[in-house]
Amino acid sequence: MDCFDLAKRPWIRARTLDGDVAQTGLADLLSTAHRLSGIEAPLPPGYAGLWHILTALAYRITGLDRQEGVAEWRRRRDLWLTHGTFASCPPGLSGEPPPSEGATPVERYFARVPEGRFCLFGQRPFLQDPRLVEEAETSGINKFVLGRPTGDNAATWWTRHHASNQGAIAFEEAAWWLIVQWYYGAAGQITARTVGGTRSSSSKAGMLRNTITYFPSGASLFTSLLLSLVPPNPAIPDPASRPGPDLCPWEQEELPDPDAPPSPPGGMCALLTAVHTHALLLVPGEGGHVVDAYRTWAYRKPWPGLKRENPFLSYERSKGTQRRANPSRALWRDLDALLPETADGASGRHVAASAYRPPRFVEERLHLGGEQPGPAGITAVGFSQDPMTTDHTWWLSAVPPVLIERLREEENAAAARRLLALLAKECELLKARLRSAWRNGVRSGPREKLNQAWPSRGAARFWERAEKVFGDRLAADLGAAEPNDPTQEHHGRVAARGLTLTVYDEVTGNAHEGNGSPHPPSRQDFMLHRSIIKHRPWPVSARSPEGSDDL
């Protein structure tokens, strides 16, 4: 039977620097990363999961997984960036073993991994647990492939798949779904598994469930992966925390004990690849297809609190929780959380990014030395899911390198943050006035039930058009002769206030014509709240320049 070795078999679509697309395996992808611009994933969550795996492999190949002084780590990282390829070691890199004849760093790493660990099928298949054959029953392909109907009573009008027609999937597709389940698996009831005579059927949510992840996008895949690396945190000194080894799942000698509590990851490679909650196993059939799958829990006990933060996630400042995926929130609205913290050049005051801190790789970009790698954008992957079982939607979006590079300058970043904060405050003002207008003006009907209808409608319209206001005003700020020009700031506030008034008028425009009440409200009932918006004072620092006209 074909084991389908993911290190050698072509299953990843990669874009070359010339714009061509080629299929490749993990080993060739890394060996030629300097000649590739990026990867193309059929599933956005698969892109995020694979990037975690590729980053762990980059740590291993470069030797930057070692926990050493931050200054030394950054020196070695800069040597690799200047060298520009995984195909050979940078000259002058101390501590590296002399390469055997014809062996590259990529080849040396894959030679160290036990045979068959990157195969989809075999004695120790990739990201799978062969013990499930004896400990659980199969779950079916429909539960393995997200979005398919599951159960005998599931709605099937939009698909040909149902309980009696599961439909096999190709090995290449199965590899992507395996990665998605590993990182985004559902919580709650799951196929039962019996370990040590005890049968259980409850699972915890995957590491990336309902999150939005951010990844660097450099001039080449090699540069993007090097920019993904952050210094490994020092070893945890407290023995009570029980740190485990820094091993990827395919590097572990033995499969983990599902009855034992999982140990905190001992380093970046374990953090990126070994933190999982689901045990999986593929069942191959004829013709290069997977016909069934096992999907159950991996550990009875939850993972302990992880002190090592994922470098691709943005965390809330006050609570330390991950930013959750929100399909109604465009990526540009979170630009302030994707920029290193800076100070306002005009006043010297600190400009807080947002309620969320930037991912670690964003902050690490400030510490690059030597030859700079050139502009790098940011790719975002979101997967909106409820905390338990329901999957809503996924998406992939990007911030272009030219914008990220411009906003790395202190004055430009401060201008972007001021614009974003301004628009957020204007939207809150709009929602508050629409809420009050509904309460005061609409005197009959299911008022309480529809209390949020106008604010929700107004916010949706506001943010749909605010992107143009943000882009236009930011371009004017960046092109201004004087940084922090108060005239430009005033123009931005005028544009934002004008948008607020326009949306308010649209939402309330026809309300006075009747809402099923024998005494519909008059237009004057809504003018009070419009007047409050129009004449709402601005902060002293944002008052109109002398000689300008207010709204």
C-alpha cells in the first residue's frame, strides 16, 4: 500500500517567484523556499495549520529552536536571513556540525526523523494515533470533512453526501483535513474511546478554534518563514509546572498517554505542533482515496495553562485571551493591533495599539539586524466557529507589504491609530443615537425585541463605507508636508462625522412614514438625535484649526 509520504509526495501548491504554480512535498518546499513566493492552500484553516508546521520545521532546520540568549539567537537569525536559503548553512555560523557530502540542512533534518513519520499511513502515521483501531470506532468521512451533514437527521438538500453516501476523498485532500482537525477540532460529544477500561466521549476544542491568526508575507517563502520565528522563551524553572520536551508529534519516540495530563510544551516546536485535543486516524481505500476516519479525544484532562504564547495570535491586553474570529470585521480595522507600539511624535504620549497586543512576530521585526529582508505584508486567516461544534465561515485576507512598511514609521503608525480610534468612537456615537431614536420615536410594536435593529444596521453600513474614509484620510496624512498636521486631523474628523450623519439619515429616513402604528412618529422625533451627533464636541486636541469651518 502507498504510504503517501508528505515529505516527498507532491501535495502542496506553491507559487514560484516567476508566478508559476508547482506541486511539491514538504522537503522540496523547504529546499526551494528561496525560489518560491508562497503557498496556496485549498482551505484557509489548512493554510494556518500548515504554516505552524512549516515554522516548526524552520526552527529545526536552522537550529534556532535552541533556548539560548536572545542576543545570540538574533545574531544567528540575522545570519540565516542574510544567507537567504535553507539549502545550505550560512558561512561563519558557529556550532553547526560539518555537513556530510551532498547533505543540506533540510536533508539532514528529514534523515534524523524516524522512517515513515511523515507518511499518511503506516505504523506511526503523520499526526495520527494507530491505537484507535482497538480503542474506538470509525466516525465516518462526513465528520472528518468540515461542512458536510452529519447524523441520520441532518439536512442534506445542499449536498449529495449523507449518512449512507459518505464519499471518499483523495489522499492529498485528506492531508489538508487532517491538519484542520488537528488545530480547529470541535469540543463536546465525540466518538467514544476506551482507554484503561474506561469509556469516554468528550473532547476539548482545538488550539486555534474560533481564532484569527496572522502570518508574515515576505518577498519569498524563505523570508516569510524566517520572519515567523521568535526567540524561544527560557526554560521554565519551576519543576511543578512539569514542562515536557520540545518535540513535534512526528519526533516523539512513544505516543502520548491519553490518561496522563499533558505536559506544557518545552519549546516553540512543541507549542506550534504538539498542542492538540483530538486523536485522528485515516482509513485508506483503493485508488488513492481515504474511505473512513477515526476522530475522537486525545486526552481526558485539559492542557494546563500555556505560558508560551502562540507567535501568530493577538492577545487581549487585560485578560490575555486570544482574539476571536469575527467575519463581520474587516482586516483593516485591526491594523492598530498589527503594528508595534509606538509614541505619538507630536506630543510624546503613548499611543495604545488597541485592546489587543500585536502577535510576537510583529514585535520581533523591530529587532532585525544586518541586511534587511525588504517589505513584508501580513496574511490573516480567520475561522468563525462557536466554542463547541458549529462551524460558520472561514476567510483569508492580506495587508500589502507597502502599507505595512509605511506604517512601521512612528509618525505614520500614530496617524493610523488616531484614525482607527476616531472611526470606532464615531460608530459608537452612531449606535447610541440610533438606539435612543428608536426608543423615543417608535412608540408601538415590538420595541424591545427590535431595540438593536437600528444600531446593528447602522454599524454595518458605517463600517462598509468607513474603509474608504480611512484609506483617503490615511493617504492624505502620509502625504502631508508636516507630520501630525492638525489640519489633516481636522479633515479626518469632518469626514468621519459626515459619514456618521449620512448613515443616521439613511437608517431613520423612512421611519416617520409609518410602522404599523395609528400614530407614527414625526420626522422631528429623530432630528434631536441627529442634532446631538452634528454638534457633539470633539476633544480639545482635535478642535478645528483657526479659520476652518465645522460641520
